[in-house]
Amino acid sequence: MAGRIEDYALIGDMQTAALVCRDGTVDWLCLPRFDSHAIFAGLLGTEEHGFWRLGPAHAAGSEPPAAARRSYRGDSLILESEWDTPRGTVRVTDFMPPRDGAPQLIRVVEGVSGRVPMRSALRMRFSYGRIVPWVHRHEGRTVAVAGPDSVWFDTPAKTYGKSLTTYADFTVAAGERVTFTISWQPSHKEPPPLPEPEQSLEATEEFWREWVGHCRYHGPYREAVVRSLITLKALTYAPTGGIVAAPTTSLPEDIGGVRNWDYRYTWLRDAAITLSSLLRTGYREEARAWREWLLRAVAGDPDNLQIMYGIAGERELGEAELDWLPGYENSAPVRVGNGAAHQLQLDVYGEVTEALHLAHMTGLARNDYASLLQIKLIEYLEKHWQEPDEGIWEVRGPRRHFVHSKVMAWVAVDRTIKLIESGDADGPLERWKLLRDEIHRDVCEKGYDKERNTFTQSYGSQELDASLLLIPQMGFLPPDDKRVIGTIEAIQRELSTSDGFILRYPTSGDNAGVDGLPGDEGAFLACSFWMADDLAMIGRVDEARKLFEKLLSLRNDLGLLAEEWDPRLQRQVGNFPQAFSHVPLIDTALRLTASGAYGG
């Protein structure tokens, strides 16, 4: 059975990623890309669906022991796990070197003290656990082949096959090191080069040291901010600049429920806010690469902007269910692809325009096509902003006039007006100023409940929505506006969990609510960070700091966050790690630092 979501560590090479459990088991890895088929899918099923366990030998039928300690090596994505056994202490170092050739997952076993019996158990299952590959020896190397894929396994340890699994039993003494590597290669090509684990480890450590050295944030929350930045970098697909929302699919928002989605794609919204956090902390190169990705993805058809694309800009992300996988803790169905790709979400225009605006304001070199794209997006909004949409949360119920969507349409127009006023684009300035005023007036008249002094989820509705917390952050209204303060306080009353975290919107148990789905969900972590931001903006800085530090305590021991927190089960839920959680962590840390609202 897979571990708890927070029991996993992330390693990756900026093209794909693996999840490593506390007991030394890799339960998730897609090769060669984030969105490729998994060769280890035990996370969403059982050991029959693929895994790689490396740790101290244990008695048959007993649970593999969890590491006594684990951490990342400094500010890097190199994982170090240590086990204390009756015979000594052993360390396993797991990493994926940033690649210029075949993708590799490297594991280095090092004896710390005594002599520790060890076991590696490698069970590769291609196509999300469905296909047992042909495993054989080729010129002294072990290779698994099925269809277009081959995975090569290299180690100096003696291996043997049993029950369709490749094992290595060995003993490591203090000071000894034993290496293991798997490398992916198209099956029709020549074998990948023999790995050089020690050189790769040194190069990987140097890569992260240099990258983190560009971070401009040196405030009191630096540890949390840097770990979040490293996580966001790990979710960037280096060849194209696309940014995935998470490296996993179908980790449930509701354990045992159906709210299970594939997040291994580039949502324009998630990528845009990720870009904003990177820009604010000194990372312009990622901004430039993402802008180029955006221009390629949208090229030729800006009127049909999708809310999400594949990591290379693919448009077709058809959703399917993998019925041979039982799901994480029996949370079915397991889905790949995402049917939300063709939804109408008007807020995306605002997020993309805000990201382009921030890139422009922070000195990213001008790109004429980016300016032209921004103009075309507003031309589209001018015709369609009054339409109902599926909104930021991708509801699968009927379309509504979501207030957040209208606010972000206003943001898109406002930022484009600023671009024109700066002289870097041409457009109908006066007409769009009138449009900006019209959208603002429409929201304030139709999306605001005067009796309760709060904005509502959609025009004419009674429900609240945590996305309304973005109204002051986007500059739609000033923080001291009574309508803003009323909305913040209403959300605190009506959408807070028992432990003070914030739900996205009301769900209704077994009856499908606004999102068209049965079941409930946990507190959405991004919304809780937004609340901390708003509290700081309206002067309640001590309350903001306490909420922020309470949110930091939800991170696992490695500083990682999933999408949501289940207050009933007291555990993380949703895809992991989640960019949409780590981005607002960074933003809130920056805001609290600027305000001096921290404990010292």
C-alpha cells in the first residue's frame, strides 16, 4: 500500500519527476516526460503496478522500515535518507541529474557505520502498471523493453530475477558506496551511455547551488521560500519552458472519492502565477522561457485560448480512465488527460496579462509579439466578458457569471491600458478605459450583496468563494474598502474549517454542488495563504503571521505541500507537490517580510 501523500519526497530533472517514500520506495515515475506513461505506478495501485524499493533488508511479510531521518542536501533536490539498524547505519542518496541525454534516476547506497544488509527490489511495469516488459541482459546490462520504451538498469551489485522482479541483495560497510541507476531510452535506439553516478551527483549539486544563488529573497522565511522555489523549478519542463501544475495524477482531493484529476499539464493560470513568484525573487530566465512557450502555444489561434496545454504546447489532452488501477487508497477513477482543457475560464486572460505585465515591469526584454498577443486577448474579452463561464475552479456544473472571472477580466483590461500608456503597444486607449469602468461597475452592482456586505461567488448567488480574496490583491478595490473588509470577514465566518483554514467554496456531501461533483474536499491551501495576504493588507498583521506560520507547519518534513489539507483526517490531500500551494507561500512570505509582520 502506498504511503501517506506527505510521506513522499520529490526528486526530478526539470523534465520529469519521481516520488520517493520514507521507506525508500519509488512509487511514481513517468518517463521520459512528466506526462508520459508511468513505469512505477504503485502510488495509484499496488506493488503489482511498479515500484523500486531500496533500503535495509527486512523479514519476509514484514513492512519495510521507514528511514529514521531524511532531508535534502542543502538547497538542492538531492534526497538523503538514513536508516539506523541493529547492525549499523546506512544512507541512500536519491537524485535525477539535470539531463543533456537519457533521463536517469540514480541511487547511491553509503555505509555510515557497521555492516548493513541491504536489498534493492525493482519491478518495472510500463503503461501505468499494465504491461510487464521483457527483461533481459544485454552486454552485461539489464534492460526492460516494451513497445517504444526501454529502461536500462546498471549497478555493480549482483542481481537476480524472481517473480517478475529484479533483486539485488548485498551488504554495505562503513565507508563503502554502491550505486544503482535506471536510464530511459527509445527502444529502437542504441543503449544509453553507461552512467557515471559520482560525477552526476557532483554536477547535480553544483547545478542547484548555482541556481539558488540567484534568489534575491533573504528574509526570515528564506528556508520555506527557497524550498518552494526549488519545487517550482522542478515542475518546469526545461526544453520548452512549460510549467506543470503537479507531477502526479489522481491523488484525491477527497480520500475514497471521485475528485481525482491529472495535473501534469500547463495551466495558464498556474504557470502565470508561478512565473510571478519567480520574477519577484530574481528568476528572469524562467520568465523569458515561459513567455516563449506561451507565444508558441497560442500561436495562430489567440481567439481560442485554452486554459491549459501540454508541456510542449499540445492542445488535445483527452481525458480517459485507467480501470486497471484501483486508485490511491481506493480513490477511483484514476484519470489521465484532462477534459477541462476546453472549458471557458475568463479569469485566465487576467492571469496571463498580469504575468506579461509583471515581466515587462521587471525589465524583461520587450517582445513585440507578446504585446500583440496581449492586445488580441483584450479584443476577445471585449466581445465575451459578459458571458458566463466555468470559472477558476473548473466547475463541471452549469456555467455561471463568476465574480472572480469578471474581476480578472478587469485586470486584463487594466494591465493592457498600462502597456499602451507606456508606449509599448497600440490600442484604442479611451475605448478600453470605458470598458474597464464598465466591467468594474458591473461587478460592484451584480456581484455584491449589500445586506451581507460581501461579494458573492457569482451574480445573484448566496454562496461565497475564496477567490474573492484576490480582489484587493489585484487592485480591483483598495484593501480599506468596506466591501473588501466585509468579504474577508464573511469568508472567515462561512468558509473556515475548524482549524482556521479556508475552503474554496461550499460543497454538499453526497449531493453535487456548484462544481457538479459529489463528495467534499479539504481546505484549499492557496486560499488559506490568500487569507493571510488579505489580513496583512487590512492591517491585521499579527493574525496574518499566525495563519501563515500555521500553514507552514502543514508542510511535510521536506517542506512540500499538496493541493489541500483534510481537517478531518489531519493529512495532505490532492496532487503533490502542488505549484498552486507553493506559489502563494512565496507571495505571502514576501508580503509579510515587507510589512515586518514576523516573529523575529
